[in-house]
Amino acid sequence: MFKSRYALPGTPPATLTALTPAEACLPVIRWLEYDADSLTEHSVRSVAELPQLTGEDGKVHWIEFSGLGDLDALKQLGAKYDLHPLTLEDILHAGQRPKVEPYDNHLFIVALMIYRDGEDQRMIGEQVSLILGKGFVLSIQEDPKCDVLEPIRQRIRSGKGWIRKMGPDYLTYALLDAIIDHCFPILESLGEALEDLETEMLRRPNAACISTLHDYRRTLMQLRRAVWPERDLVNSLLHDESPFITAPTKVFLRDCYDHTVRIMDLIESYREMSAGLLDLYLSAVSMRTNEIMRVLTVISAFFIPLTFIVGVYGMNFDYKDGENWLNMPELHTRYGYVYLWIFMFVVVAAMYVFFRRKKWL
């Protein structure tokens, strides 16, 4: 689910290693600058075309750098905006734990973006790195084709809400909020799937059900691993003193923190539900086995007296009736065979009535 890349053990810190061709995506760069009254979108082909931002123009600059396939472009980006070499290493080596790291001229934020792949609805986890500086936000992600940030772009273009009236710290909040809130529809679909699985287990518990359940439990564990540190991340932005986060934005960060708590509550609820489904599966299988054994036992009980009767009459006593008082009765009766079948049928019918009254059938 989550993309991870790590440096080889013993590699010196801040070493940047080029991605393999299978992982590499050429960067797509977008640049939006806006304030309450204006919005300009720039088409950027290289890092050299990006501005040297000082935050003195009163506008918010959002620079999107999507794709990590060009190592030289990433180095140029770091040199242009004075990013620490360890920051560039964390950006390139995906799989970092969500965190916030303060530097003198910016805040470095790592978040995990979770979304559904458009083709097979497979759940994907992707690292998004945010650089919050004076007057600008730099967002860096791995795949330029997929993200959950399009609603933020539309809000900026429409000019509705607070986003055009606030600074870059509010934009950072909006990006984090979009990443975190996108977990809600995923968890909602997962909850519905668990309910359907519960119904299926009650009807027909089988090996496919338990395999699906383990897949859901693994997904919940991965979601928990992503959201738990993001809650700590938002809490750090909310409570740590930073010149890049203003007091009005912290009010909105409180709401974002509440969302992470709600998501964690949902994840824990679904984990408990999945554990209950495992117990339900074991109980359903046990009940089904007991039901089968009960039916087989009742069937066997019907044959016990019949086996006794035919076993007694299968003994080889061939004396005529009356010659010996210990002889087999009715052994030479003309309709003895028919009488025996009638008697066995009566025994079975009597046992059936008895079992029904006892509610064993």
C-alpha cells in the first residue's frame, strides 16, 4: 500500500540516490500566486523559471513539484529555496513517518496521502512533503497523475471561503485537511464492506470470508500507521511556537486535529468490529459443525434399534416354532418378513415423534 524507499545501511547522511526507471516520474511543476483580489497560474517548465520568493509582495505562492524522477531538478529546487540536504533526502526517500521539522527559514512537513487508484480501486499511500516558508508553500509529491488536492485548487480559483484571504499557513492547513479528510470516504466504504462481510459470514462462513477479513484487518492496520503520526503532526503545529503559523490558522488546525481524532476512533471501532467478525466466523463454523453432527447423530439414532432388530433375526436358530420355548419367535411365520418391516417402521415413526417433542429435530 505505502511506497517506501530507504538508503542502504552505512550510506552517509543527506546522500541523494536517483530512482530506478520503474519508480521515476519526470517532474510536473505548477505555480499559483494569489491574494484576495487576484489569481495567476503559471506554466513552468524548469526550476529556473520559478521566482526567488521573499514574502514581501503580500501574495501567497503555491509551488507544486510533482514527480521525483529528475534528481538534478530536485537539487536545483533545494538550492533555490535553501532547503537543508536532510530535507531533500527525506523528500526523495519515501516512507517517512509523518512529522514536522522546524528550520530557520521554513517548516518541513511530511504527510501521508491515501487515495483509491482509478483503475482497480486499489488503496495507495503516497508521501507528500510540504515546505512552509515566508509567503510560499512548496508541495512535493511522487506521482503527478494522482492526488487529493484538486478541491483546494478549485477553492483558490473560485475565491470562495477563507483561502484567498489568508496566508500560506492557511494553505498548508487546507492541504493537510484535504489529505486527512480523504480518509473518511475510504473508512466509510471499508465499514460498509465489513457489514456485508458480517452478513455473508452469518449465511455461508467459508475460507474466502476469512481471507477477505484478513485483508481488511491489514488495511486498517496500515491506515492506523498513517493517521496516528499525522495526529501528532497536527498537534505539533497547533501547540509549538513557530513564526510561520499564525494564531488565526491555529483555530482551524484545532478542527483538523479533531478530524484526526475522529478518524482514529473510526479505525479503532472497525478494528474491534473485525476482531468480532473473526470470533463470529469461528462461532458460525462451530455452530455449523455442531448442526451437522446433531443431524448425523439423530440419523444414527434411527438406525440403532433397526440394527438391533435385524441383528437378532440374523442369528442362525432354525428350529420350528413351538419345538423349543427359547426358539426365535415368528421365524417361520408366513408373513414374518412383512411384519418385521412394519415393526421397524413403527419404531422409526415413534422415535421421530419423540425427537420432535424433545425439539431435537
